[in-house]
Amino acid sequence: MVNGIRGVGGGGGRPGRELPKEFRGIVSELVDKQGWRYDNGARRGGHPRLYPPDPAQPPLSVPTTAGDRRSLGNFVAQVRRLGGRWRTR
């Protein structure tokens, strides 16, 4: 634990402006209410990642650009495959 944040040192516990707003709400809910861990990737020089509560599950890379209209739906599908719950709008 570094600076009160569980997990990788210096990873950052909450999503910020590095993520598009479409993804920020999902990531915030997963971190705050479902026990996922967020690493903004700054120390690794890579993409932000989400780590599921189950350590046997692989981490999930979070897109830093919205890309196209399917990107949000694809991200939500990946979250669900790893055990996350997300409501559809």
C-alpha cells in the first residue's frame, strides 16, 4: 500500500482526465463499489489498467480514446466477462 492506495505503487486510485468521460463513470463505479483497482499507467508508461477483485483474472486495459461508437460497448463486455457488473443506459 502506497499513500493509502492498495496495489501497485504510484498507480493512482481513481481515474482522471487521462480517460474519456464515457469511460470515467464506469471505472469510478468499479473502483468505488465493486472492489476493482485502477492503475493510470503513468509509472509504466502505458495504458491505464483495471484489476478485478479476483487476482486470478487478468488486468483489463482501459482505452484512452473513445475510438468509434463500439468502443464503449466492447469495454463494458470485457468488464462483464471479468465479473464486473454494469447497468446499461
